[in-house]
Amino acid sequence: MANKLNIDLSKCVGCGACESACPFGAISLKDGKAAVNAETCRFCGSCVQACPVSAITMQKEEVKDAVDKSLYKGVWVYAEQRHGEISSVVYELLNKGSELAKTLNVSLSAILIGSNISAKAQDLINRGADKVYVYDDPILAEFQDDPYSCILADLIKEEKPEIVLMGATNIGRSFASRVAAKIYTGLTADCTALEIDPETRNLMQTRPAFGGNIMATILTPRHRPQMATVRHKVFKEAKVQEGRTGEVINKTVDAQKVINRTKFIGFFKDQTADVNISDADIIVSGGRGLGNPEGFKLIKELADLLGGAVGASRAAVDSDWIPYSHQVGQTGRTVAPKIYIACGISGQIQHMVGMSSSDTIIAINKDKDCPMMQTATYSLVGDLYEIIPAIIKEIKNIKG
Ligand SMILES: Cc1cc2nc3c(=O)[nH]c(=O)nc-3n(C[C@H](O)[C@H](O)[C@H](O)COP(=O)(O)OP(=O)(O)OC[C@H]3O[C@@H](n4cnc5c(N)ncnc54)[C@H](O)[C@@H]3O)c2cc1C
């Protein structure tokens, strides 16, 4: 059966609400009654909701599952590590993962791939993993997409988890898509919320869409596992429970199955990556309101006095006033500090999605009505070039 839109012409009053609601221009009034163009209709249901007299109904296509979903059980977290250091987003995913596993009444597993990393398995158990699958082999010393994705895809085929979560880091972003493609399942990148639909057991994966103007909830209803990457700092880290017990499953790498089309030459650390605003407790951020790159000297002076880090809006980054590693927002970092001080930043949605979880937001802006001032815990109305020096002076007085 295919999707079908039915219009009951005896009920239709020709009000045109459906025509205005259709985002695809697929429905219009003909002789005073609604008429649908079956070729352009995308069956989104907007007209059904908009019709005030319930004249439009939709018959949804019955789509069969692509796999036997009952065979897939368990929540997995990919325990990303680099040179033996577990990425902190993993602990955040273990926290959310254990909540999802509890709702589904299944176990939570972590997957650790690398060299000389077996000792880290207990850290993952202490943070909530019930099982840890470990691939510890010198050939895995440096992260490379090909071998890592071969290993994870094979393990997924073997063990059949229903959910696989990864950090939306540089590694996670490039790696997750390769794994998803190998196992023919969907992947939702950059999620900001994850919930379980109790009726279907589907993972509801929410992320900003259309340039951050709406939040879209995406499902993987027919395929398994359901894969999602999640940004750093979206969830709180799982607490450490010393001495927690769990199962460690040591796996061996089948070198014949591991394909590698690239050659590792060397690892060069990005120097700007030292600016780790994601972990700072206090962030002082500057935006276009600074007017020029020199303004960041003032921002840095305040940040240094408070023991914080310097953040920026994309407008400031795009103007080449400060490197990208400082950018907060949808296409920058997600941060959740105790105090976020936004100086000359208007608070467009793409900036807000990256910092709205901050405990306390202080905004300094000339425009008392801009979104940042409306959202802030404390709003200081005025010229930042008067307010920030006054704050700096006061802090220096207090510090002596
Ligand atoms: C797909 C997409 C992704 C994006 N991703 C991001 C992102 O990751 N991060 C991000 O920040 N933006 C992002 N943007 C851009 C975003 O939409 C805004 O353009 C940007 O955040 C605006 O930066 P701003 O607040 O610094 O500048 P503006 O919006 O121009 O605001 C400047 C503010 O400074 C105030 N001001 C001016 N002079 C002074 C003064 N002397 N004292 C005090 N206040 C003053 C003004 O009142 C104003 O409120 C994205 C946009 C798109 C389309």
C-alpha cells in the first residue's frame, strides 16, 4: 500500500488553510475546494493538521522492517580514546546510555579499540558500563578510519546492539558514518537530546535542523542498530563508582579482515586545540559588538582575572578577530560552564544552542531587548567598553 491523501469534498469549506500550510506547494484550491498534486505531495501531514474541519486524512504506507529488530539488544557507547586518553564525551555518553539501557531493560556496553588500553576498561565499568569489549593491538595504536570501522562494524554484526552512541568529535564524525554505511543503518549526527519511545523502543534522536532554526526529532524505525553522535557537554558525565564490577571481553583482531587503504605517517597535534573552552568553568565570550580584534584583549584580561577561557561568536571568528577553536555554537563548540559572560553577542539561535546549558549567563550588551539579554540570568545594559573595564577594576581592587 502507498501513502495516500484523502480529501472529503463534502466537508471541505474552501478556507485555504491547507494551501498555506503545505511547504511543498502541493495542495491548492480548485473550484473552491482543496485539490492535491500527488506528484509533489511529500505526505508530511501539515495540511491534515491545518484543516479546521477535518476534511483531509492520510493513509500511511505500511513499511516493513528492514531487519528482525527483536534480535537487536543492548546499548553501546564507543569509548573514543587517543594515545590512551579516554575522551570525556565518553563518560557523558555512558551517563545517558545507562539511562536509555534502564528504560529498555538491557545492558550497557563500551567498546574500547586501541593499543595498550586494556587497563582503561575498569574506568568505563566504574562509569556505568556493564560490559567492555576490548581490542588491544599494536596495529591499532593510531586512530585510522578504515581499520577501526572494520572492527566495529564486524562486532556490531556479531553482537547486534540496538543503539550505538559516539561522540560528535572529529574522530566520531568521520568514523560513525563509515560504520553506519558498512552495516546499512541510519545515523543521526550532532544530537542534543536522546529519548526512548516506550511504545516502539525507537530512539528519538533530536538535533538542530534548517540552520538551527528548528529542533528535529529523527527516528531509525526500520533498521538496527540506531546510531547517533552526540556533542560534548550535552549530557553530564557519569559519576565514578569505585570498585563497580562488570565483564571485560577481550577480542582479537583478525588482520585478514581489517582493510586499510591509508598509510599512517605521523601525528601532529593541532596547537589551537589547546584552547579547550569545552572544559572551562568560566567563559568570557566576545562577539561582533567588540567592533575590532583589539577588543579580545579586554575579553582575555577579564577571562584571565577570573581564571576562565575566551569564547567567541561566529561573527567574531568569521571577521578573523580570533581563531575558530574559540567559537561557541552550532558550528563551534558546545559549552556548559558555571558562568558564561557574553559580551556584545546578540544571542542568535545558532550561538545559543552552544551555551544555553551554562549554569549562570551574564550578558553585556547595548540592546536590552536582544535574545541574549532576555535569556541571561543577569543583564548589564550599556557599552561593553565601559562595563568590562569597570568590572576589571573592581576585581583588581578586591584581589589587592
Ligand atoms: C548554519 C549556521 C551556523 C551558525 N553557527 C554559529 C555558531 O556556531 N556560533 C555563532 O556564534 N553563530 C553561528 N552562526 C551565526 C549566527 O546566526 C549569528 O550571525 C552570530 O551568532 C552573530 O554573532 P554576534 O552575536 O557576535 O553578532 P550580532 O548578531 O551582530 O550582535 C552583535 C551584538 O553586539 C551588541 N553591541 C554592539 N556594540 C556594542 C557595544 N559597544 N557594547 C555592548 N554591546 C554592543 C549589539 O547590540 C548586538 O546585540 C551560524 C549561522 C548559520 C546560518
